[in-house]
Amino acid sequence: MVNRYCVSCHDADVTKGGLDLERLGRDDVTHHSEAWESVVRKLRARQMPPVGKDRPTDATYEEVVGHLASILDRAATESPNPGRTESFRRLNRTEYQNAIRDLLHLDIDAAVLLPKDDASRGFDNGTLSDLSPTFLDRYIAAATKISRLAVGAPYRQPGGDTYRPRPDLTQEDQVDGLPPGTRGGLWVMHTFPRDGEYEVQIRLTRDRNEEVEGLREPHDGVVLLDRTPVHSFTVAPPKGDRDFERVDAHLKVRLPVTAGPHRLAVTFLKNPSSLLETKRQPYLARYNMHRHPRLSPAIYQVSVNGPYNSTGAGDSPSRRRIFVCQPTGPADEHACAERILATLTRRAYRRPVTDADLQGPMEFYRRAKAEEGFEAGIEAALNAVLVNPEFLFRIEREPDGVQPGAVYPLDDVSLASRLSFFLWSSIPDDELLAAAERGDLRTPRILEGQVRRMLADGRAANFANNFAGQWLHLHNLQSFTPDLRLFPDFDDNLRQAFRRETELHFETLLREDRSVLDLLRANHTFLNERLAKHYGVPNIYGSQFRRVTLPPHSERGGLLRQGSVLTVTSYATRTSPVIRGNWVLGNLLGTPPPPPPPNVPNLKENSVSDALPMRERLAEHRANAACAGCHNLMDPVGFALENFDAIGRWRTLEEAQPIDASGTLPNGSSFTGASGLEAALLQRPDLFVSTLTERLLTFALGRGVESFDAPAIRTIVRDAQSEDYCFSSLILGIVNSPPFKMRKAP
């Protein structure tokens, strides 16, 4: 096959892509495993030989790929190479936030406290070994704030937090999570540090003239604490043009609140007459700076200040988590402090602790206790634990006496951390850590039981949202705003609904342990009223999401039909078959086109008429020989999704002409529309499942997948096939694979 189909482009004379198969063919395949793994990937995806060249039959493809893969897999079994993760990896913001939650029963917003994480290979949990002085300052400040909040330390002066909805949030209807009969506003889980009084201050949204928008008549509002109304208010139009600054000056209330997390909400009561305004208003997004102001007043921000007149630290979940004992007198304070800190450090460091581990925190405890008492000592010690590298970094140590370059199995404690950060993006819980300390975790039955228990735990929702959000580029939704002159119906309500639909799609598949192929072929989706109206699905009412079974031949369903994916693969003014095609090739097939060659001149924006349909515009681009190689791969895939506009609405015309949604894959198969593309992808399900497995393994290991990981991926996919590729089979396959359970010494 190589002689007939390949060497004309890949011999010593031509060597396209730097690949000389003529030379490689003289040696054993295992001597050049990296190159042959690249060949296997190209042949499996039918990318080589290129379409238009003489190509082998499918049977020949399968025979050659199977032959090469069996040689490479056998070599990997005899001499495994699990690769090497970094010995020190700093917790990213998601992991830090979840670790604080599970360590201290305290919810924080790490995005406010810590710098943004950089992504590598598509995920932000990779090689984060740096801790610059700036980063260190932020971690120290975060630890100080968190330890004070968790212990409930006295405040020298009241503090405060401010919450704001996004400025393009439409507040004319009920917000999900707020009671029926209300409109707009926001709700938050706010942690009150101590028992006492707290002031809630409300500010309304203003326009460029500093006038409150939409305030044409009185509006009644309510403050709720843990879903119970605790204060009502009314805002009314000012009597004079210059009195707008005093319209919301009275929106302050002091409330007695116990320490700990409470659900705080501020909203308006829905005025039945607003339904008439809705009838006259054709848009769902009832606020757009290019169109008109708001119809009704909206909440700009809610500030919480305090505590005032504090009566004590209270009985918060954080204090119950920390104070596993209480000293009865000065004589047993030291022993109680040691017990508290031993419990905290074991959980924080994710391993058994020694007397040496306790020396540092106990020294901080003694100094602060001598000045301010027992609880101040615990606060200081907790602060020290939270800035210790054993907490801030995931540390994997080499066994004593290991030879350079040797492959060794991870110890149970390190395996427990890998497992918990993979499935929960957090620290191991007591049950998982206890199994590791007993040395039971590597037992296949115990390991599978722990994996299934963790997938059934509510914390696994974080895996679905965190992994899916990065794999599918859902995080880009937050920064995406289309041209509101062209898409006046877009607002933050729709942006949030897009993301929630896809998250629920992924979460449900994981929770019900369905086939991962349902990500593409689902006959249902998740909708609330806002999203249903956008999609044109009737009879869906309310802000709550619910599972909706779709009729045959529906335009909605799997990932390729969801507004989140369609929006993040578009420009602000139009669709992009190039971005969409590249997204499908890279994220679903694992065969992204190569980067553009160097020194390719930029195409002039005005070189192609905007009046032409997208297919004709891109045909002009592909006329450039430097661009044709990649665009011939990407564009035909993206054309299949052209029936969806830049914010995911269905359409049949573009520039008054029928849309041509026909396309092809790099293997030469042709299709029409999203349904045709889905069918083409599902004809070779192993390609999609292999790509998903690669992404899962990248996320699990915190490093990029290399050629020596390919045998493990093939084994995982092959074993999962007998279970219709159910999600748990992929997760268990990864957890039991050599790259996950083993490590290579430097």
C-alpha cells in the first residue's frame, strides 16, 4: 500500500510534511512509533491519500490500520510508556474554589480572588508550576480573607460585597430561581461571616443621562432571604427632572442574619399590565442600546455590608467543619488545636500527615493564641495551611530508589488525587482518602466502586460543566456579543440559556450513563421559554429548564444543532463555515487542519462582495492557492451548518437565495445539512469516540496527549464498543489505563 499510494509524496525526494515513508519502511515499525502513529491517525480518518488522488478501498484501509495498530499496541503492552505529568502543578481557579468548598464548607468566587489561568491543549488544568510574586500576593490575600470568613473572626470595621447582573440581562420576565409572579432582579448565595445585622442596598439601572430607565409608574419590589420575603419597597417616578438621583436612595434595609451561607434575592413584583407591553413589543430582548431603553426599571447592583452589632461567630457550616473539638479550658487547648489542624491538613494536603507537617501551623497557632485567644490561633494556622505548597500544588513524588527513566505505578494516595481532580476538580473526600491510606484503592473492584460512587455524587456536575465548557468552547459565550443592529433579539438571558442547554445535555448523559454518541444523535433537548421562543418550539413556558422530546426531523437535538456551539463558531455579524468546519474537525474528529504556512498574505476584506452568499464568498477565498489546502478541508464541513445563522436560528434563505447546505468530509463522503453531517460522523463512531477519549485523557492528566498514549486510547475505545460507548466505560477505561495509573521517572 505504501509503495502504491504514499511514496510518490513521502519519499526521500519529496518528503511532504517531513515524512519519508520509504526510509521508515526499511526499519521495524516500533523503531519509529511516533511517525507510524501519525500515519495510523491519517489513514483511520481517511485523510490520506488526499481526495482526488488514487485511494485504496475501505477494506484495505482497515487491514493496514489494523496491522500497524496491532504492532504498536503489542509493543506498548510489552514496554509501557505512560508519559510524565509535572511534579508540581498549581491548583487552577476552579480547583481552588472547589477545594475550599470541600475543605471548609465555604463557597467563594475564585475568579475575584485569583488571577486568570492560561489554557494549554484546550484546558486550564495543565502545567501551572509558576507562582510569581504577583500570584503569591493574590494567594496570600485570598487565604487571609477565606480563613477569617471560615472561622468567623471579629471584624474591626464592617466589610461588604457587591453583586451585579450583566448589563444586557433583560429583566422583564421571571428570572430562573426567583418566585413566580416576579420579574427581573437577581439572587446570590452570600456567606455572612458572623451573627449580626447587615445592610442591603439596592441601586437601579440608569441610562447615559443618569435617569432610571423604564420608570414611568410606581413599581413594587421585595427582598427575600432564604426565599422568605423580609422587606418590601416601592420606586416611583421623580417629581422633577433632577430628582432621579434620589429615586433609589431609600432602597436600604438592615436585616438580622445568622452566620453562614444564605440565599439573598432582590426582585420586582410582576405588573399584569406589562403583558400588554409585551404584546406590542416584537422582540424577546427588551433592552438594546441600538433600539430602545428598558420598559421597566431594572436592578443594577445589590450591595451587602456588615456585620453591624455582631453578637458572635455563630454556628456556620464552616465552623462546624473546622472545630471538630472545643476546649473545655486552657489546659486542653493545645491538644484540641492539634486535633483540628491534623484533620484540616490531612484533607488539605490530600495525604496522611506527620508531626513535621503540623509544626508550622502550630507555631502560627501559638503566636496568635498568645495575643488574641484560641480561635485567633486557629485562624492564623488555617491561613498558613492555605498558603502551603502542599495545598496550592498537586505534588507527585518519585518513589525512593527509582531509576532514571523507569516506569512505576502511582501510589494509592497520588492515585486518589488524580481521580478526585479528574472527576470533581477538587480534593479527595474522606472515603476516597481512607481507601487510599489503607492501600485498597488500586484493587480493581474498589477502584471501580469509587469511580461509580463519585460519578453519582453531585460534585460530578462540575466535571460535566468544567470539561464540556472547555472542550466545546462554551466559556467563549461569556465574551460573545453579536452585532445588536443585526441581531436585536440577543441578550444575556439567551446567552445563559444557550450554555445551560448544552450543560444539561452533557450532565444528563453522564448521570444516566448513556452512550456518548447521544451527544450527536439525541432526539431531545433542554429548553426554557426564552430558548424555546428563539428556536421556534411552541408550548414551553417559564424560566425553568425541562427535557423536551423532539418530533422526527426536528432542527434541534444534538451538539451540532445547539445555539451555544453555533454561536461560538460564528462572527459577530455572520456565520463562519470556516470556524464551524474547523471546530468539527478538531473537536469531534480529532483531525484539525494544519496551521497556515508562514508568510501567507492577508486577504483583503473588501475583495469579496458581502452581497454574495457565503459559499460564493469562500469560493473566492479558496482561489488563493496558499489557502486552498486547509479551506478545502474546513469549508465543506462548515457548509452543512449554514441553515443556522450566527445565533443559532433556523433559516432557509441567505441574501434572498436558498441556502446550499451540502458538504463533504475529508474522507470524501458527501451529505446535506446538519442531519447529514451527523449521519456521516456516526458512520465511523470510533473516530468521534477516540477524539472524545483524547480530550478526556488530556483533562484527566493535565498534559497533552502524545503519540505513546495512542495504544491506551485504542484499548479504551475498543473495550467501550461492547457497551455502546456508555460514558462510564470511557471514564473507567481512562482510570485503568497506564497513562493514568503509572508515571515515568525523569
